[in-house]
Amino acid sequence: MGDQANPFESLQEQVDDAGAYLDTAPGVLDRLKNPERVLETNLTFELDDGSLETVRAYRSQFNGDRGPYKGGIRYHPGVTRDEVKALSGWMAYKCAVVDVPYGGGKGGIAIDPADYSETELERLTRAFATELRPLIGEDRDIPAPDVNTGQREMNWIKDTYETLENTTAPGVITGKALDSGGSEGRVEATGRSVALAARETFDWLDRDIAGATVAVQGYGNAGSVAAALIDDLGGDVVAVSDSSGGIHDSDGFDPRAVKAHKAETGAVGGYGDAESITNEALLTLDVDLLVPAALENAINGDLAADVRADVIAEAANGPLTPDADEVLVEKDTYVVPDILANAGGVTVSYFEWVQNRQRFYWTEERVNEELERVITEAFEGMVDAYEARDTPNLRTAAYVVAIDRIVDAYGQAGNWP
Ligand code: GLU
């Protein structure tokens, strides 16, 4: 797997690359390369045997020029201060490129949740929510799920916040279960936008996604839903992987059956008669579409040289290093950047928040229609910038669109004397 590129340095490089196509004042561009503030905290919670444990946690509020900070909370041993800072920046640009009225934020706890029981995770999550309480709020900072967190953790955070604040405020967090104020379509939204972005890219390239061969690295919520929906569009999913390895079958899989197999056995490996394949072999397969849906730095410059896919749609945040981007431009590989391809998650989070504020809930059909409109319009905006400004790749075009919007909001607010 990839090198150890520092994700925060990658983010800063991506902003600088786009800055070269804009005449943003250097002081303002600097503002757009650094978070407004970062909370670093140590959470002490009780284990089931009565002992206490202390773990490190973060929340980065990157930019609030366009609205409340917005972004998920991940539980992963690889969480660091720099990773959370990078992820919060990617959220700010993601919200701007799809024109959702939010800034960017991200949080994380440096643990492997598999090491803890459900009751331990509940105590830890409530400890984090208590620590976050002064920073978050329906109009201030709105967390959501990310790697290894989901409805369960969101429901706990909402309940802790509402109990401490003595109010009801479902819009303080998104990605909740339906009965706790969640939205139809939210669970599938990230994978759905990846499939929509892939469809738009193939259309734009005058190619047919029906019959295209597809490899998906990572089979969590984003990867497995993207695989199923790309299959619905006629794509042929021939390889998938998770952290324990991958499977390959040139005749293609039924992605939903692979998901059911993983739910039952804990891994995609061992599905049917498929041959085993390493993650690296999957990433360099000769396919039409590659979907990295795991973690940052999956593809570095060296590996990019061996990538054979024509199109890459980033379901994960930051799966390609800036070195990889450079190599892929040379090879004419089209990369649909994370900040657009996986923006369905935060877009439907926005719809959830709107529904929470109005206490009026939409049908799944309405959610999916509005999501399709947002993603296709954002795709058009990115391609327009790519063609009009002649940027080297779609990522830089997406950043140009996003930076323009954030800088406009910042400029319109005027300078505090
Ligand atoms: N964690 C998701 C992301 O990286 C969703 C964030 C949200 O819904 O606020 O985009």
C-alpha cells in the first residue's frame, strides 16, 4: 500500500496547485491552507472491568466562511492531529464544490474500535460528546459519521448533547438512525454520489459505463454501495478488497452478494470461487474504472506508474498522493476527486439537517433526486473550470471552483477593523 505522505501536506499542496490558477491574495490563500482551530483532548473512560483508560481525540474546525463547520468523526488507530486537520480541509472544499452552505470540520479518536465492547464505546463516545459540547451546535459545528462510526455513535452524541443542553436539537449531528431524526438515503449517499460521478465522467468522455470493468478497493459503506450502484448502471465489478485482502473474477460479481458474504464472515475473501488478490494487484488491474474506497495514501507515485485503469473515482478521502496525481496526468488517467465524488454523504447530511430544522421529512425518492441534481451540477461546474482554465486535472479544477466560493464569502463578510 501507499507511502507515508502526510495528508495535511497533501491538502496544502492541492490548495497551492489551484492557487496558481487564481489571483487570491497570498494572505488569504494561507488562511485557506490552515485550520481556524484544533481541539486536542484526552478522553478518560471506564472499561467494563472497572479500570480507566485515556485516549487521544481531536476536532479540527478548518473554515467557517460559508456556514457551520461540518464533517465526520472517525475511530481509527491511524488518527493523528495532522490527519484530522487534512480531513477537515477536504470537508471545507467538498462543501464548497457541491455548494452546500457549510464550512469544514473533522474529528477523530485514535483507537481501534474492535478492541472495545459496545458499552465501552458508548462511554467513550459520550465522553467525547461532553468534551465537544461547547464547540458543536446546530448552527456552529455539525459532526457526522466517518470511518468506523455510524448511526449508533451519532445517536449517542445527539442524546448526550441534548441531555446536557436540556433541549431537542437533532440538527447538531447528521447520519442518525431514522427514528432519531435521520434522513432516508443517508446511509447510501456516499456510494450513490461515487456512482453518479462515475456515470457523469463516462458520459463526458463519450464512453459507456454499461459494460465497463470496475475494481473497488475497500468494502465498507462507501465502497460496497458504490459497487452495487455501478453494477445497477451496467458496470461489471470484477475485483473488490477489504483490509484483509481482495477477490478477483473476470466474469464479475454480484456486489450485493459479496456484501452479504462480508456481513456474514467479516471479510470479502472466500466469496464463491473467486481468486484471491492483494490490494496492490487490485489497484493495478487492467480495468476501466478504479474506485479507491479505503483510506488516505492508497496510491502513491510509484504505484500510480503501474495503474492501468482509465478512470479513478475517489470514494475515500485522500486516497491519491500529490505525486500519484502528477504521474496520472502524464498517463491521461482521469481522476474524479474525492471532494466531488464522495460528496453525496455530506450533501444528504445537509438534507438531513434541513429536515431536522423544519421538522418535516422527505421521501427517499426526493432525497435521491435532489442528490442527483447537486452532484451533476457540481460535476458540470468542475468540468467547465477544467476546460475554461485549462487545469492539468479535474482535482485542481474542483479546488478552483471551491476556493472561488470560499474566497467570495470571506471577501463579502468584509474585514473586521
Ligand atoms: N464523513 C463523510 C465525509 O467525509 C460525511 C461528512 C458529513 O456528512 O458531514 O464526507
